[in-house]
Amino acid sequence: MTSTRTMRGEEDAGRWELLIVGQVTRSSAALEALLGMVAGGVALFVTTAVITVAVGRSSKVGIDPRAALFFALAVTSGAVVFLA
């Protein structure tokens, strides 16, 4: 929804021009929006990875860091695919 709203919805509603009123071309504005979405996906993965590795190190859980990182990847991949 975020990528659709940013890329197509704003253009149809006539608000896309408000994002590019400075010294920015349409392609660079689209690139910046895409980079923002990628940064959000990376931030989501890093946050989830830190939490899963920290919880996995607990003696009650006992998950090694590689498995915890794979679990973080599995958890966040759905959101990243939906974002794409």
C-alpha cells in the first residue's frame, strides 16, 4: 500500500508535484521514494534481527544467531514483498 500510494496514488491525485517542487526531476523523486522504502525494509530487518538474536541467546530459548537471523529474515520478508 505504501509503495502504491507513493508512486501512483499521489500522481493521480495531483499531489506528486508537491514532492518535486524543488530542483528535483521526476525520476530522482521516484528514486528517492524507492530508496526510502528500501531503507524502511532494512530498518525493519535490522530491528527484528537484533531482537531475535538477543532473545535467542537466552538460556531458556537457546537459538543460535544464524538461526535467529534466518527467522528474522522469514518474519520480515512478507512485509518487504508486500512493500515491493
